[in-house]
Amino acid sequence: MARFAHTVTVAALDRGWFEEAAGALVDLLDASREGPGGSVVLADGRPVEGLRLLKGRHLRPGARYGEVPATPEEAGEVPVEHAGAGEAPVEHAGAGAGDSPGAPQAVVLRTWRPSHSVEVESLVEEDGMSLKVGLRLSEPRRPRAVELSLSGHKPGGGSLYR
């Protein structure tokens, strides 16, 4: 079995800047809501450009977010009705992102507890290789730890776990 090793040196971020940026982002997202068509709307009413809720409920475990397709025709979208209060979560058009070639990539929210931890996961598939990336932020309003996990697999052989 062939093995290889590689070392990457990464310059540290300024801790104060990172804590401030992470806290601001968490507060901004915590105040956001789902808008029409799965758009994510900030507290001041502006939509977050290029981001859309594809499946699930906003800021709930299992919610899947992705890019807004350029046009409905290109993405092969079909209209989907939204659930009213008390109804089951709605699977928005494009919920199969990542299921078809050329589909926008998606991020799945695993945990959203801004006072404790936030965890997201993404699966990227390209050229027969799949890579799962996970990011967990402990105490996100004032980050105590950042955990990054990677696992890769190529059906023709070989796996990578870090």
C-alpha cells in the first residue's frame, strides 16, 4: 500500500478578530428567518444573496442550505408550495442538490445552539471522488474551539480521514 505525508503550515488568525467575526455572524444568522421561496432574510428584511434554504426548517438540525440557481430553467426547478404554521417541513425546489451532476453544493446544519455550539457538514462530489467536510464551533459567540473534520473516498480505491 502506498503512503504519503505532507505538512501544511497555516498562519494563525488574530484571535480577537476571529472572535468578533464569529460572534457577529452567529448573531446575524440567529436573527434571520426564512423568506419566500426558501430565501434567507436578515432581520432588516434584506435577503442573503446567493443563499437559499433547500430543505428542512431554518436554523434547525437537518436544514440544508445551498446556492440560488441562476435561472429556474437551468436548475430544472418545479414550483413547490410552502407549509403553513404547524405543518411538516417543506422540501424546496432544488432539495436534491448534490444528487445530480452540476447541481449546486449544499451545507447541512447539524447543530444550532448559539450559546453552546454550531456544527455544519458538506458533501462535495467531483470526478468520482467524494469529500465530506465538517466544521464545529464551540461557544460560537466567543469561540473556544474550532474543529474541522475531513473524510474522502474514491470508489476506485482509497479513503482519507482526518
